[in-house]
Amino acid sequence: MAKTGDKYLGEFQRGPATFMVYQTVKDPNVIRVDCRDNGGGPNPAATFEEGIGESPYWHGAWNRDRWCPWIVAETRKVVKKHH
């Protein structure tokens, strides 16, 4: 869920999952991806702590998930639209 002041950049979808992309207010280089799946969530999926060009930190079950490369690519498309 968005923390107060975090900037919503957009979202993308795959199957029942919707991924929301946020730029954190504390550090504009930090990008967070939350996932709402089957009515649950939103829960953190990934955090790009070193900027969108670097590999993200994956949260929980997302670590090594087969969707990870796709999530990274889609997140970068959303961020690119805002820069």
C-alpha cells in the first residue's frame, strides 16, 4: 500500500495480478512495486533500492518467481513514461 506522499506512477496487469508502481518520497531513486492478487493485498513485490537501472530486492514469494524478469521490464516501462 502506498505510504503517505509516495508518488503513484502507474500500473500493469498479468492474469489476476495488478502491479502498482510508486516512487518513494524519501528517495526519488527508490521505486516500489506492490501487487494486488485475487482480491488480496496490496503487498510489496519488489523494491528498486539503487534506482530503476539496477536489480530489485524481491519480497517474500516473489524471490526467484518466473514472472520476475517480466515485472522488471514492465516496471521500467512505467517509470520511463514519467522521466
